[in-house]
Amino acid sequence: MDKLVIEGGVPLRGEVTISGAKNAVLPIMAAALLTPEPCIIHRVPDLSDVKFMGQILRSLGADVQSDGGTMRIQAAQIRGTGDYDLIRKMRGSVCILGPLLGRLREASVSLPGGCVIGARPVDLHLKGFRALGAEVKIESGNVLVSAPRLVGNELFLGGRCGPTVLGTANVMMAATLAEGITIIESAACEPEVVDLANFLNEMGAKITGAGSPTVTIAGVKELHGAEHEVIPDRIEAATFAIAAAVTDGEVTLHGARAGHLQAVLDKLHEAGVRVERKGTDLVVRRGGALQPVDITTQPYAGFPTDVQAQMMALMAMTPGISIITERIFEARFMHVSELARLGVDIALEGPSAIVKGGKPLSGAPVMASDLRASAALVLAGLVARGTTEVHRIYHVDRGYERIDEKLRGLGARIQRMAGS
Ligand code: EPU
């Protein structure tokens, strides 16, 4: 297994282009199952999760071809059962259920398990399918959904921690081919849901309201092929913005959409980081001394849980006390003990992490536990004195396209090496 070896202490300077959004492209790839015609997707990031999704679609019978950042998917003839082990490996693969149910009226996939960031239930997805008239069974670790007829309905998709992103995507996809009108209340408002809705509309779906808590889908008889460019990855953009701030450098982010990043930019501003808009670019640097901030993660348009760990690396560099309260995945603090190895002073109190920042960090071997946790370790490694080795970087490769190359392009001393 590869590791990243980082010599900290270099202020990052230069320009980086933001890749396509992982969390938009995965459901968009799944949506291609809704039509037998070819779909062309542009700005597809080269990520292991994307490769996984490609394999899953192939295991369902689809033809998937990649050429650079363009992917062609044709699901001329598909079956409703995919490779159990493949699907189990990637939580995001749950979003094949909606399109399979819509197109074939039945699907059977392995129940996605919990993961290191929390329990990750799918009860809301299943509630949504039931509301459309599907029968849902759990048998031998598989979810079986079937519906001789899918009929539009009004449904409430809010849960204990707010709306569900992939649940909204799943129900929206199934409902495109249902009879009549579906209204999803408490729908997720994330830009990735809007991007999916745009793609579905390009395929001939009739969806309005995506990006608001009420999404209306008028079912159609069939969908056709479409061509689409995926939105830039707001989480990658936030990660590089924080990289500029932690290292006290200056980085221009090409193609980051400021409109998708308001909560992060607002907190960065409060933390003493200057973000200037230059056309479609964002230029990020410190504006003076870093200031402690408090953050509570929330569904969009609130502060994203997917940037919480990276923000902790910034807090580690900030003299004073900063507090992060995690409200989406309450156990999402696996990075805390690894950041502590680098010298970060963090105490956990229930769903909150209290960071006493401003102490110098020193490099150490650390273990990545999930995607965003590993990004936080890389960020801390960029400022720690000496050498930091981040092990198990397959987590990073799930969601960051060539992060080592991009950081090297900004001057970071970071190498990918074979390791444990
Ligand atoms: N929830 C339920 N029941 C459900 C579904 C979700 O209670 O049926 C709860 C979850 O336990 C959580 C909350 O609802 O407390 C929100 O979870 P959500 O369903 O929105 O998460 P997701 O759709 O499974 C996506 C992203 C995650 C991101 C979350 C939240 C993809 C592939 N994944 O997951 O991305 O953290 O939304 O924004 O889109 C990542 O990229 O690192 C990542 C984990």
C-alpha cells in the first residue's frame, strides 16, 4: 500500500485546477442506467471511487468507456443485480438502487454497511422507495426492491440529522420514470443534487425545485441519452484553500465555484484568511494573524461535514481555542488521534472537538482512516516540522485526483512511495 511522505514547512504558491466533483459524478454515472442510450459525461475525475462505480455499472451489464476526463456509459441491456462484493466496498454505490428500480422495476444490491465515519443507515432511501409503491425486503445482506408499478407520491425525506443527499438522489432517479407526480419534502439542497437533477433533465426528466427543500418530479415514460459536464468539486476546492491558509502561502483555485462554497469562505474570512474572486478563480492567502473560529457542520448551505477535518488542521495552526461540532456524522473524529501524533492539542466532548491551537507541529507516521480525515493529515503534514508519513492513502485516492501531483505543483515537498 502506498504512503505519502511529506517534508513540511513550504508555503504553497501557484495555481491549481479543481477537478470534477466526486459526489456529483457518482450518482450521475448511476443515472446513466435509466436509459438504453449512450450518455457522455465530461470533467470526470480520475478517482478510485469513480473506477469502482464504473466496475459496478459493468457488473450490471453497462458498457463504460473512459477517455481522459470523458466517460461514455451505455446501459443498453442491464440486470438488476450487481456484484455483491463490489457494491459492499463503496457506500456511494447505494445510488444504483433508484435508477434500477425506475428502469427495471426491481433491484437487488448488497446492503451498504456502516463505515468509519458512522452508522450510515439507508432507512430514508427505502422509505422513499416504499412511498413510490415499491416493496422492500432485506434478505441475506441484500436489499431487494420491486414494484410492478411505480406511482408518484408526496413524501418527507428528512431524518434525525436533516435531509439525505444520496437518499434524495435515489428517490429522484426512481421517480423520473414513475407514473404521475412525486414531491419530495425536506430534500437535500446540495449542489451535487442540483447537478444530478440537471443531468436527469438533460435526459428528458421533468424535475423542478432541485436545490430547494421541495423537489417535484413529473414522471415520464422514458429517458434518452445526454451529454453533461460535472460541477467542480467544492470539497477539493475547500481543501486547497485551507492548504494555502495553513502553509501561509498564496494559491489560485481555477474553476472553483464560490457560490457553492459560501459557508466555508465565510468561516475562512472569520479565521483571517483572504479569499479574492478573480473572474471564475479564487485567490486564497492569509490576511493577517489567524483567528480562532467555531464551526457546526450542517446540511447545505451550512458548513459541510466533508470539510470539518481539514478545518481542524487550520485550527491547529491558530493560537487560541476553536470548537468544531459535528452534527451530520457524530463519530466523524477518527482524525483527532492521528492529528494528536503531530502535536495538535484536541479534546473530544460528545459531538464537539475543542482545539487548542498555535503550538508547533512535528512530523510523525500517521494512519489515514477515511477520505477527509486523510486530507486533514496531509494538510497538517504540510506545516509540521520534519517528515510526516501518511499511510493507507487509498483513502485519499478515493476522492482527491492526484493530490500529491497537485500539491507538488504548488511547491510542496510530497512524494508517493510504496509502503504499509
Ligand atoms: N441518514 C439516515 N438515514 C438514511 C440516510 C442518511 O439517518 O437513510 C443520516 C446519516 O446517518 C447522516 C445524515 O442522514 O447522519 C446525512 O447523510 P446523507 O445520507 O446525506 O449522506 P450520504 O448521502 O450517504 C453524501 C456524501 C458524503 C457526505 C454526505 C453529507 C456521496 C457519495 N457521499 O453521503 O460524502 O459526507 O452526503 O453531506 O455523495 C465524502 O465525500 O467524504 C463523503 C462521506
